[in-house]
Amino acid sequence: MKKQIIIGERVFKYKKDALGHFKAILNSYDFGEELNENDNNDVFELLKLHPNFEEKNNDGIKGFKIDKVKKYNAKCFHIIKNDLSLEAFSYTKCINGSHSPSTKFSRTCRDVIQNDLRDVKQKYFGQNSKKGQVKCQETGELCFWEELVIDHRQPNTFSVIIDRFIEVYKLDIKSIEYIEKIDNVYEFKDSKIAEEFREYHKQKANLRIVKKGKNAGRAHQARLKQQKKDLKIK
């Protein structure tokens, strides 16, 4: 039987219910807005579950607000310290805890290549856009930028590229050191790993621009040979 999640006076039957509750609070505010008293209390109780709560509570907490994590253009809870400085934290880290070594490694690798993937997408739009739309390479449907994602064509899915990189470079991912930029967002302490992964990914990835949700059902493309419409990182 799964254990209930207790956060302050709230009892959640499942972890997904707790995650849904705090995601709803996050999305109910605009950037820059401070939380009301009830939500403030809920989020403070949530913060107590954070693995680094004592450190985050060191300088005292005045309240909470919603603000942007600039690099990712995403909403995030921010602690308002007594000196009015802000510190972002992840509600998912409070509930799920820290990432496993494999998840931490994979997510950090994905961050390493984000600019490369964005460049591929921008180039594709620059060459093929008509009135702000391009064709999904899976369905042929015209879509806007925000409707499309960069997808790794099978068999070299992103997870396969990660696994082969670990094998080729004989990495012990449990011993890799990171710099945590914000909650659950890391950089490799050894920048050489990032450089090597970026180059390895460039060589191995066959990419497509596809509509969101269409990147899960392409088992028929499970062959290594590069296809004419595959996109590559230059």
C-alpha cells in the first residue's frame, strides 16, 4: 500500500495529487505576484520537505512569489528572504526528493544540447516557414513554433545516445560531480564531460521536427540508416 503524502495539514492519497495541488497554485499566479496567505502557508509547509530546507531557511523567510527562471522562461516558486532577496526552488524536488544519478546525468546532458536543438529548429523554420508555420515531418501538418518539438529518431533515441556515451567513455555516473544552478538543474563540474557529450550527440543524433505528442509512435522508423529528411546539428 502506498504511503500517504502529508504536507502541513493537507493529506494527499497519491504523490500525483500533491504535485497537482502545487502545480495548480503555481499556475494560478502571474509572474511577479506574491502568494496569498493560504497559499503562502501551504508552500511554506511544502518547503519543509525540501532536502536543503535548513539552508534555505537560514536567513529567514518573509513569503513567497511566482517569478521566472530566465534561462528556461518558466514559472517557479521563489522564496522572499527577509532581506528581500529571492531564491528559486522546485516544488517537485520537495515532493520527489533529489534526482537519482541516472536522471541527474540525463537531464544535465539534455541541458548541454539545448542550444544545439534550438538552432536546428530555428534553421528549419528559417528555410521552410510560411506565415509562421512549417510542416510536421511526421504528419505533414502545418504547425506553429510552439506546437513542435525536436525529436530523436529511433533507434538513436536520446536515452540510447546517453547509454552509449556512458559505455564508450566508461563513465561511473554515481561519482560524477555537479554544480547545482537551481533546484534539480545542474552543470557538470568537469566541463570536459559536457564538451564530449555535445560532440558525441552531434555525431549520433538524427533529428526530426514533429508535432508534440507525435514523437512517441514511430517504431516503424527503427533503423539506424540516416534518412533524407533527417536534420543534423552543424
